[in-house]
Amino acid sequence: MIPQTKYKLSDYGKRPNPLLEKHRKHFDILAIHSVYDEFVFASLLPDDTVNIAIVRDPLELMISGAYYYRDVEDMPYLKKVPREKFIRNLIEYPELYDERVLSWTRNSMAMDFGFPNNLHVMDTAKVAEYLAYLNEKFSLVMVMERFEESLILLKRLLQWKLKDVLYMPINAHSHNAKDSQNLTSSLIGKFELRNFLDVEIYKNFSGIFSERVAKARDGFQDEVQHFKNVLTKVWDFCCSREKVIGAEYYVKGSAWSEPFIVNSNECEYMFVQELEFIDLIRKKVLTGSKLVTKSSDTRKARVCNGLNA
């Protein structure tokens, strides 16, 4: 399921605008940025739908989002923040630059999970009630900082193959992470009050995630390590300068997966940015054309250099 235009199925307070495929009674997968709405999604997806989400350290998320929405999306409210000490200003003076409870840089996870926009930091009972509701509705909430473990839990939940969760880390942000922002404990405390919903969301779901990993059986951590080893070899193959069109890499079978092959064309898919890939899928739906792409050599070099750093 993809939107008719742009790159989000729905925004906060807006109904989705899916692009319909012919001869379909319902969609099979919604895998695009969207605000969660149980009743809207029920009208688009089958009854046995499995809800999956991902959370990220709230401060890391805010820093990454602030630079992205300022530099890429040209959000006017972020353009007003002085570039010097950009993150510090955004945290310290929300009444000047980011006064809404829910925005792209303030409780953005809460916005995506469909939290009410009128909550206050003291509304602890209401926050806990909505979190309990989400705990019932989502079969798995992954954690960005534990991505490989998350993907193996996803693989097991959906009974996918190892090849189905291969990826290239192409969307890593180059701006300063929180460790290089020199934020004082006072500012971090102010951030946690300012982004109180995201802090509670992360605490809730990362706790559930840790419990789930601790209870995982059948050599879970060994499977995660095997997955990491396979990823390293696949990344080496896809980044190889000697790799020619039509080349293949053979991955041996293991206790957790059957043998499989990764070819050069599949490498190209993994190098494609999200928005470009959505454009390709939209074109395929509208015209019936093949899903053909060639990744940017500049992007590929940046990704591969990062992997080899």
C-alpha cells in the first residue's frame, strides 16, 4: 500500500490516500510512514493483520529529525532557530521555536503512534492507558539501537527467510549525534520534560523488547550473530568494485536458514533510497512497468565507505 502522491500514507489528523491496485479486495502490506489509526487501518487491511513498529532513542531521534526537517524538508519553524547551537536552542527555548506538544521534533514518535495532542506531562494515567492500548495492538515494536536483534525477532514472528531481512545501512545521518552535542544534564532533563511522551514510549517498548529477547529460545543470540556475519559478507559483495553485472554471492545454509543467492541486481535495490523506491513502486502500480533501478554511484560509495570505516 502506497500513497497516491508524496511519501506518507497519512499525517496527523488526516485520512490516508492509498493508491489502489486493480483486482484487490484489500491491501496485503502497509510499509510506509503513517500515523497509526486502528479504525482507518482496519478498513484497508485484512483481519489477521500484524502491527509492527520501531522506536528510537528520543534524543537521537530529535537531533536527527531536526537536521533532516531543517535541511531537507525546509520546515519554516526550524529555519527560525539559530544555526549556532541549533539543538541546544531548540531544547532550551521551545516556547520560541517548537511550542506544540506534537511536532517533527517534539514527541514525534507519539505523533506517529496516534497519541492525543492535548496531553500534559502530568497526565501520567492517560499516557499509561494509551501505552497499554498500544501494547495490545502491536505484535512487535522493534528498537533501532538493537536493529539486528529486532530483525531476527521480525523474521521469526512473520516466519520469513533470512534473505527477507537483509539490508544496507543507507539512511544513516551524518550530523552530530547526541554525544557530540555537549548537552548538560540540565538540558537533557529539559529535553526529557519537553519530549515526555517519546521518553515514556521508548521506556515502555524497549523494556518489552528486552524481556522478549531474554525469553527467546532456539539459539536466538547465535542466530543474531550468524545474521551479522552474513550481513558483513553480503555488504562486502555488494560494495565490491570488482563485482560485475550478473554476479552472485552464495550464502551457505545454516541452522536458521536455507542456502540462498544474492545477485548484483538485488544489491542495487538495497542501495536505493526510500523515497526513490516509493516512486518506482508507484510507477509500477500505475503503468505495470518493471521495477528497474540503478543506484547512485555517489551514494553507493558513501555507504560502502561508511561500512568499511
